[in-house]
Amino acid sequence: MPDTTLRSETDVVLIGAGIMSATLGVMLKELNPNIKIEIYERLDHAAAESSDAWNNAGTGHSAFCELNYTPELPDGTIETKKAVKIAESFEVSRQFWSYLVQKGLVSKPEDFIRSIPHVSFVWGDENAEYLQKRFEALSKEHLFAQMQFSTDFAQQSQWMPLVMEGRDKSEKTAATFMPIGTDVNFGELTRSMFNHLMEQDGVTMFFNHEVRQLKQTESGKWKITIKDLANGAKRKVRTPFVFIGAGGGSLRLLEKADIPEGNGYGGFPVSGQWLKCTNKEVIEKHFAKVYGLASVGAPPMSVPHIDSRMIDGQKALLFGPYAGFSTKFLKNGSYLDLPASIQLNNVIPMLSAGFHNLPLTKYLIDQVRQSPEDRLETLRDYVPNAKSEDWELETAGQRVQVIKKGKDGGGVLEFGTEVVTKEDGSLAVLLGASPGASTSASIMLELIKKCFKESNSAEWQAKLKEMIPSYGQTLNDKPDLSDRIRKETAEILKLANS
Ligand SMILES: Cc1cc2nc3c(=O)[nH]c(=O)nc-3n(C[C@H](O)[C@H](O)[C@H](O)COP(=O)(O)OP(=O)(O)OC[C@H]3O[C@@H](n4cnc5c(N)ncnc54)[C@H](O)[C@@H]3O)c2cc1C
């Protein structure tokens, strides 16, 4: 039979059409306009998995309201290091998105980003005390200087009327308020970046194309085998650099690439659901992202929050996420994803991570068993007057938490994102979920530094500074620089600056 396989040769292959591939693709094309890029996506449009608006919470994670980024240490002090790092990363994303807007590479800023206050809300004496300590610790950090704190019922009612309405006034509650938070439609932003990329010479995008195999040849180039899901045709492409930005599908592709750096990695899928408000009057009453404390055993990304959203020009309101368990690694994936990912080199880390995370397992089992009444009860902790007829259940995106080999050979469950790169810089893969899309620009800058030796050239350095004026510098310790950057990006992205 004649070989009908289609063959091509390109400089870069991006696997998956989510926000990570979009960000890397646009950055590389700006750095080197002559670069040839092929993008392969198994679904029929971009941003159809985690990056789509309803599949994530759309929070521009800046650590303003997410309490899991500021743990209380055994000595009672509050750790702010991680919060500062996330806040700085978000400022990098704001700079990159401002560059895209100024250059006319993406749609209008109001199509993908809006200002919205970020609020943390707790109840009970102990939690209120923690929140006050967190506020005092963060107030010393320049990027958080605008944060306000209150235990006053009237003040909290002004910040979040829906959350305080119907609440017992004798109950101790506390909140912090950050006026400069954001809601981001990552799906719109991603599609906008791909629309721009597809218009560029040297960029080809293939939808309904699933990457099946990756193999490094003796020349150092990668040979990638792809199946056209529309007609079953096979395609092979050779490239010196491949980025696996396949979201939940990344782990299986890393295993197929079979690089030593990938040994011992496993994945733990956590699915999610939201309650979506259908009552316009209720939606209009809320204008904030209000994050609470996670319950015992809950993974950090399952912190409950009641969130105003702006999706396709419509104001929306969601509460959640309710976690769940499914063996799928992608929302549009297969129930065999988890069993198929278990290999000789990760079976021990995966079993050990399961054994050491029994509270998480118990939490997920409890979540899966929740009835509609149980869900409503949880919602009423945040919206005391909630009525079941005003809310419907919506399935969120699928997350695959990273399991890593620990020093003792056992497994450690991680809740962040992790970039694994081959030592020769020819392959990079992004695993994990949080803080995710908000920090996509910083993640990709780091990846470019590791994998592209041209990144040290004067030309690339100058372009990187044009895209990200603060490139290579920290911001929290430079008040003048961070104030200037925030003001400029607020103007371009049409965001509140105070
Ligand atoms: C419930 C939930 C809430 C979240 N909330 C937030 C939030 O508030 N703020 C925030 O910043 N982040 C949030 N995140 C995280 C954020 O959504 C992700 O970090 C981000 O979208 C990941 O982008 P990605 O490009 O890596 O993956 P994805 O957007 O999932 O894209 C991967 C793409 O790869 C494709 N693919 C998979 N396998 C293959 C293959 N073999 N061949 C070809 N294509 C393939 C998939 O179809 C998909 O289109 C949340 C995530 C979830 C699930």
C-alpha cells in the first residue's frame, strides 16, 4: 500500500490550543518574525478545554483574595512570599496583554479583562484573627498597599451586599477588600491570540488533529506523529523544538516522549462543578470576587468563591467549585486516561501520593456524594438568601494535579504548575493547573529563557523589554517602577488603578 502520510518540517510545534500555547506562539513570533510554527489541536476550536471562560473561574490571580497563597506558619506569622510572587507574575501578564492591545494583536481589552474588587471573607473569631494578621502582613508589601480590612457589618455590606444580606449580625465576620482585582475571560483572550497567529506568515494551525507519538531522532530533532480525527489521515512533522501545552493531556504526551526528566511524574485528576445563577436580579446585586477558606482536606484550588463574571458582554454569577473525581484528564477526554497514565516509573509515587493524601480522598468522596440540597447549604454560607430555583449546575474544566517523585522515592502531590524541560532545551511540557492562566506570560518567559539560546542576544533582550517593560526585574521592592507599570497597564487595559 502506498504511504499516504503527510510530512512537514517546521521550527516549532505547539501541541494544544489553550492559553499557554497561544502565549508562547505569540511571544516567539514577536521575537523572531521569520519563525515557522505548526499548532496541533485535537478539538475543532481553540480554548475549548481549561482556558474556556466557563471552564475556569476567570480570576486574575494576584493573591489579593486567595487565602491559600498566604498560609499561617507554625509560629503564628503569615507567609507572604508566594503571594508576592503571584502578584508580580500577574503584573507581568498585564504588561504582556497591554503590549498586545497597543500593537493591535488582540481584540479590545474590555472583551477579555475587567476590573472587579477582590474580597476575602471569613467568619468565626479564629478566622477573623487570621485574616487581620494576613492583612497586616500584606499591607507591608507594596503591591498590596491598597488593601482594606473590616469587621464592620455595614462596611462589609457595602463591599458585598449579596453575601451579607440575611446574615445574623451577631456572627463575627471579617473581610479584606482590594479595589484593583480583575476578571479575565481567558477563552476570549486565547482565541484572539490564535486569530492573530493564524494571519501570520509561517504559522499553520491544525484543528481536529491529535498528537499521538513523539520521538527524538539522532539528529536531536523531534519526529511527531499526528492523526487527523476528521478523516483518519496520518501526518508526521519534524521539529527542533516542541512545546506540550496539552493541559490535562500533557502528562500522557510527556510519557510518550520518554525523556529522563519526565520519570516519576504522575497525575491526579480533580473535576469541578459550579452553581451558575440564572436570576438577573441576584446577579446584579453582586460586584466582586469573594473568596473564602477551604474546608479540611480540600485541595487549595477548591476554595469556595462567589464570583461576578463578565462573559461575552453579559454579567454572570457563579459559586463553587464543587470538586469531584473522574478518571478523565480532559473534560473531553477518556475514562481510561488515569489508568493509562500509570507506568512502571510512576506507580510508586502515585500510590504513595494517594496514601499520604487520605484527607483529600475523603474530601473528594464527600463532594461526589453531595445532593443538590447539600450544595445549596454550602452556597448559603456565602449567599444566605439563596433559593435553589435561581441556580443551575455547570461542569467546570478538569484539572490534573502533578504527582512528583519525592526525595524518599515516594510521591508528593503538588498544587502548582510545573514546567519540565529536556536538558538540551528541545522539549518543554507544562503540567498542573494553579495559578495557571493568570501567570501564563511569566511561565512562558521562563520557558523561553531555558529553551532558546537566542534569548540572551541583544535583539531578543530588547524585544523582551519592549513586550514586558519590567522584564528581568522584581516589582514589589521597587515602588516607583511598580506604580508606573500599574498605572500604564491600567490605562491601556481600561482598568481601575485605585
Ligand atoms: C475549575 C478551574 C478553575 C480555574 N480557575 C482559574 C482562575 O480563576 N484563574 C486562572 O488564572 N486559572 C484558572 N484555572 C487554570 C487555567 O484554566 C489553566 O491553567 C489554563 O487554562 C491552562 O491552559 P493550557 O493552555 O495549559 O491548557 P488548556 O486550555 O486545557 O488547553 C490544552 C489543549 O490541548 C488540547 N490537547 C490535549 N491533548 C492533545 C493532543 N494529544 N493533541 C492535540 N491537542 C491536544 C486540548 O484539547 C486543549 O484544547 C482554572 C482551571 C480549572 C479547571
